[in-house]
Amino acid sequence: LYILKPSEGGSKIPLANYFTEHVFSLTWDATALLKILDKDFVMPGEAA
């Protein structure tokens, strides 16, 4: 997983372990859970 830097069009805030987000498509929606195995959070520009 790579988090885009703000200069690459990404977010300025880090993603924390067990981050949840609602994902939408044209015909469905679901809740996504981000589980990072080796870190507590991922900063923009980092990989996990």
C-alpha cells in the first residue's frame, strides 16, 4: 500500500491502522477496513 503525497494528488493526513471508509460504486456500496500489519499508521509518501 502506498499513500500518495499531497503533491501527487493525495491527502495531507496519515491513515491509521483499522481505518474504515465507505466505498461507493454505481451499483453497490460497502465498508472498507484498512488493516496495516507492520505499522500503527502510514504517512503520505510512505508504503506499508
